[in-house]
Amino acid sequence: MIGIVLSPGIRKQNLPEKIGQRVDFYRKQAKRHKVDLCFYNWKSVSMQEKTVNALVYSHKTNKLIRQEVPLPKINLQPGTEYVNSERVRKKVAFLRKYNYIFFNVMNNRDRNKFNNHEYFSSIKEIASMLPETHTLSYAKMKDMADRYEKVYIKRKRSCKGNNIYMLEKGDKSYRISHVYNTKETVRRVAEKDLYKYYRATFPSPNRFVVQQGIDSKEYKGKKFDFRVSPQKTKTGNWKVIGFYARLADKCTTVTNKDQGGRLKFSLKPLISEETKEEIKRASIKIAKVLEEKYPQVIDLGLDLAVDKDEKIWLIEANFRPFRGRINSKHHRAPFGYVVWYYKKNRNKS
């Protein structure tokens, strides 16, 4: 039996629509793969007994019954949520000591951009792809802006391209763009006033990183980058399942769809086939490197850019990328891997 960790609504008699859709999707997948499922949430787990009050699906009878069962040894948490609760984090850490597997269960602290950048920096074949990145300080911000002429400032745990600053060096002044909730504001700050602006805007600089701005390629005058989705599949291996471009549009400094960016799935006008394949190979390499540190990761969203010299850059890695509609290959592929892993290991003690 495979465990599927869902939100607290799974405990209700009448399932909320979103949870009901997920349950129906995984039931169909389980029937196709001939495996049983156990749908539950963290509050339903008894740590003392190592049991769980769950909705249990039998692929043989095609029925879903609520009952108390032993906690499955192999589990998957779909969705975009990180573990924010310290109680749940300790619960997962405790169970992992007893060889319980929780795929895609990531703590909120794991999403720290700077910590992951430092880890990547220690890997020779990845380090060359990284833009210079530091915890924010005035000295670092000004030095990097003067050297690269453009830097980005973002929270260490930000997402969806929100609350990002871009600082561009000009003649005796700096152009500063700020993207917040799909709106972009631009102002000029004189060089003599930059420190005052910094102090007022970033009272807690340790929560931010300052990152080298990449001179990204453009398409019809708009900067673009790529979201690449390596996932573990039913073969047991990593594979690039999704690959599309994101074009800055409503906000000129960021490409995220949540901030008004546009998605482009035809890549031929943007990069050569050779560069496309190189990005795929780099993405698999990055996924394998992350797997060494986080063995539970089987689904990633990588943000990569290509500069005007055709150099590939890794901007950041996302552990819980948004996957859109439930009935898609992005949900089928990781579940196929979990089934593969379950069948490979179910007879082991």
C-alpha cells in the first residue's frame, strides 16, 4: 500500500472539491498500476502505534473505505505545500529513522535560496553555471551593481517572482525596479542617496540575497528564461517532462507568469536545438546533485537562463513547483516512480 499525504480536508466526510479531484486521479492511477492507496493527512497519524486513520482504496474492489491501518512505508505528498509546522517536521524526521519514505515532503527551511546556492557552489560541475550570489549587505549590493551593472535582490524564501528588486547602475544614479503583486514600480536614486534607500527598504537584509544580473537573451525585445521540469519516472530515472520559456511582459524585469509573464512552448525561435539539448542534460545533472542532498526529491522546477553568449545559467531550483491541472503528465510521472519504487522494495523487510 502507498500513502498519499493530502491536506486536512481529507478527514471530512464530504471531501472538498479539490481534494476529491486528487483522490479520483490517484484512484485511477492506482487501478492502472494495480496498487492500493491510503489517503491521509499528518494529524491522522498515530506516532505511538504507527497507524493512520485514512481513506483506503483497494484496486481489486475499486472501493474507498475509511479505516485505521498501519502507516504505509512508502508515501508521496503531491501539491505545492512545504512543511511549515515544527511538529510535523519532527514527526517526519522521527519516522524516517524507522525507514518510512516520504517523497516530495520538504521543509520550509529547505527552500532557502542562499543555502541551496552554497550547496551548488560546492559541486564543481554546477558551480560554473551559478550567478554570483550573497546574503544582502550594502557593501555587496553596491560592489556587485558596480561590477555587473545589474543585480537582483530577492527574499531567501520568495516564490512566484514576487517582491523582487532590480538595481541597474547608471551615470551617478541607480535605476531601481520593484515587482510586487503584478505591479512594477521604477525610481531613480542618486548615488549619494543609495545607502539611505538601502536602509529604509531592507531593515532585515539577512532575509534577502543579492544576485548577479544575467544579460539574458531577448525575443522581440523581451527578456526570457526557462522553466525546466526534471522528474523521476516509472523507469526509476530522471527525465525532463516539461520545458518552456517564460517571457517578461507586464513586468519588464521578471518572467514569472504570476507577475504577468507569458509562456512560450515553441523554443525554435529562441534557442538552437543544440542549446536545448544542453539545457536538458544540465537539468538532469542538477536534479541528480540535489537528490544526493535530498533523497526524497522526485519533482523539480528549475529556472535557467541563456545569456547573449549562449552560456547557460542556473538561477534557482524549486522543490514544490506549481503543476496546474491534476490530470497531467506532471502528476502521473512522479506517481509512476513511486509505484516503481514500491514494487521494487515491497518484499524487503
